[in-house]
Amino acid sequence: MYLEDFINYIKSEKRFSKHTITSYETDLNQFFNYIDAEYQITDPKDVSFKLIRNWISSLLENNLKSTSVNRKISSLKSYYKFLLISNYVDTNPTLKLISPKSSKRLPVFVEKDNMDSLFDKDFFEDSYEGKRDKHIIELFYFTGMRLSELISIKTSDIDKVNSQIKVIGKRNKERLIPITFNTLKDLNEFINFYEIENFLFVEGNGKKLYSKKVYRIVNKYLAKISSIKKKSPHVLRHSFATHMLNNGADINAIKEILGHANLSATQIYTHNSIKKLKNVHKQAHPKA
């Protein structure tokens, strides 16, 4: 099925993230299993548009979310595009595929008062782990950076002169995120006190933090101040963007800080801001 060639292609040439590569590989293996089990097909040349449409229908019948289905379609389209340019196939059966419409869900975020209380109250222990965890939460919430970006930060990525941090975003795109003077000062004290030389955030044994550990750290502290179901680093990213907009920040500036390729990805946060304005208007209007 040329899967190994395709994975090498998106890894070395397209430079997709590890998470995206894993997702693509999982999606394609699911598709291969389906066509083998249902049609005894093992050659991608024998796959037709109708067959792919049947696979998509089966996914929807099993109540798979449209967002997940759309990702699988994207994986399959990328795969067949690669096969075509590599001359492994003569036609692309995914060209006529139409992705099912997905309802736009508003980003989940933590209320500003709750975030303020997390830093005002003594939730973080006076130890390396406690201080590290506080800086992790702060950087997520104060900069809106992604999980993969945060765990890859090195001390050399912190620009002390210009108060900014260099991160490597999706598809290895580098960007600079501004930080406040107080954040920079606290980070410098943290780095100097614990003599950190390489990765900014590490385990007690000095090894680089892994994603699941950061998830647990974020979940632990958000559970102390919020009842929202999802308590992840991305929720802090959503909170950053929503609170920035509510405070009057320019949406284009937020787009650059978040590292969005298109403004449409950032505009989703305006819905939360509009929702808040409606609530304020409803409560304060004399005719309400």
C-alpha cells in the first residue's frame, strides 16, 4: 500500500508534526483494514470513489463525529495525492469527495476570574515541581502557545533583551511570542536558581517533559478552579485568545501570536466575545 513511503514523505518533505503523522497513519490503516475485510482489496489502484464513499458512510453510521470523518478524508486525499505524483497510481479516486459539514463548536475556556484566582491563591508548592508547574500554566495562559511548542522550549529560546520567546510551531514554522517583563523576570529566577541549561521544563531526573505529564499537570490545577469537563493545555490556549479579545486586543495580533495560518481559525474566538457582550447587554439594559 506504499504506506511507509507516504509516512516518510510527510515526515521528511512536508514536515508534519508527530501527532499529525500518527493520526494519518492510524486513519490509513483503518481504511486499509476496511477495504481488505469488505472487498478483499490490497492494491490502492483498485480503490474506487464508490468504495471510499461506502467507507465514509460506514463511519457516519457508527456515529463518528464529522470532524473525525473530515480528518480521515484529509488523510486519504493526501495519501492519494502522494501516490499520483509518485506514479504509484494513474487516477485519484478522492477528487470528488465532499467532506460532511461539521457544526462549529465554540472553544471551551476558563473564566478570567477563575484563572486569576489560580495565581492569587497558594495552589503551587514551594518546590521545583511546584514552581515548574506554575510556569507551565502561566506560559500556556499568558502566551497561548501549543503543548508541542512549550515542551520544546530551551533556555536559549528566551530573548531577554526583547522579552520574547522563540517557538517552533506547526510544520516547523518559527515564531516569536512576546512576554511581559514580570514573566521574563520570574523565568530568569527559575532558570538561575535551578541552573537549567537545556530544556526549560524537565522531570526531576533532568529529562525533557513528555506530553501526557503536561496534560496531567494542567488537569490537576484547572480542576482546582473550574468545573469544565475538558481541562487541557489547549483550553488554556482558548482562554488566552478569548480573554485577549474581550480586553480589546486586535484579532490580527492574536492570529500572529497563536501562529494561525488563516484569520478564519482565529475568528472562532470572536463568537465567545460576542456571546459575552450579549449577556452583559441583557443584564445591564434598562429594558431587559
